[in-house]
Amino acid sequence: MIKKAVSGSGGTLAKRETDIILDYARQQEAVGYGADTIKRKLLKAGYDENAIDNVFVRFGLEQKIPKSDFWTKIVRLEHEVDHESHQIWDSIEHAAHNKMVLFYIGIVVVISIIGMMTLIISSMPTDCGTDKECFLAYANQCMHAKLTYSSYGTTIYFESTRQCELEETVMDLDPDEPQSVSDIFLGRSMTCAYAPDGLTDAHILSLRTDIENCQGPLKDAIYDVFLALYDQSQIRDD
């Protein structure tokens, strides 16, 4: 019995009823019981309900002691479950977000690589090797192509552009050519404008064909040689 537990071995009530109720409530609260359970035990032990309520109100036990340890645990458990579920959901959302970000980054990277490869491939000229017909077919459509043409020990590199321009470069000369000639022509280039379907074999066989439409050091070198030859012919005539 509660009264025996708090009144001493002789069974005589050593404290006033208020003190007994207060002491017992605090002891039970320390153990972990809720307010409802403590009140129920006091009523079962024979204490007056009004006296119990007065003690709880007077000493603020209603605020200090939870009304029910069972429901307190349930509420606490609900809060813990809710907190854990939010953490799990946040982790899932974070992981999903990261995967989506990586997915979109991957798409952008793949598209960029494809675009760069397409640009690189499209910017590379079609190599016709030494085939004049191949080169003229592409060049007359203003397509990017290249040709290496050799004749009598002289090698000329031709490259057409999408702007209908023909770049011509002297790559090699006949070893029998004088050093002065090599110094003038070797490595020199010029760029010549032409109309679609306007190129013929003559443009490959002779650098002088439509030279008036060309610009560059090679054109200047050819003109210098022409002028020098013209001056020599004038001297002979005199």
C-alpha cells in the first residue's frame, strides 16, 4: 500500500496528507510515471481526489509532470519517426537531385563532344591526294578539299575553301633550279578567288592562270620575275 510506503513502519501518518501526496508524486515522477498514472495510484491508495488535485495545482505538478508517460512516449516516438522520415526523404531528394544534375551534365558534355567532333571533321579538307579530277569536283562546288600536284620536279599544294577561294603554295622545286629561283618561289603562297564551276585543269597546270584574281607573296614573286624578264628583253632589243 502507498500509505504504508510513505508513513513509516509504525503505520502512523508522519506527515500531513499534502506532504505525503507531494513526496509520492515527486518520487513517481522521478521514476518516469506520468501525472495520470500517479493520480490513479493515489486514488487507489485511498487519498481524496480533491486533495490530490489541490496538491497538483498548488505545486504546479500538472505542468512539471507529463499527464501520461505512455502518451508522452508515443508522442516522442512520433516526433522521432517524423524526424527520421524527413532525414531519409531529404537524403533521397538530395541523391536524386545529384543524379539529375550529373545526368544533365553528362548530356551537355556528350552534346559538346559531338558538336566539337562535327566541327573538327567538317573543318578538315577532303584529301584528294594527287587526283586532279577529285579536287576539281569538290573545289568547283566551293567545298573544302586539298590536292598535291607535282610536275617536272615542282610540287604545288592546292587547297579550296567554302568561300570559293583557292590557296596555292610552292612546296618543292626541281633540284636543277638555281638557288636564286628557289629563294624567290619556295614556300610562297597566294590565295585566288574563283566562281563556282570556274576552275579547270589550267588552274592546276599553271600558276599564271587568272593570277589577277590572286593575292599574296607568290603572286608578287611571279610578277617580279615577269618584270625582270621583260627588262632583260628590252635590254636585248636595245
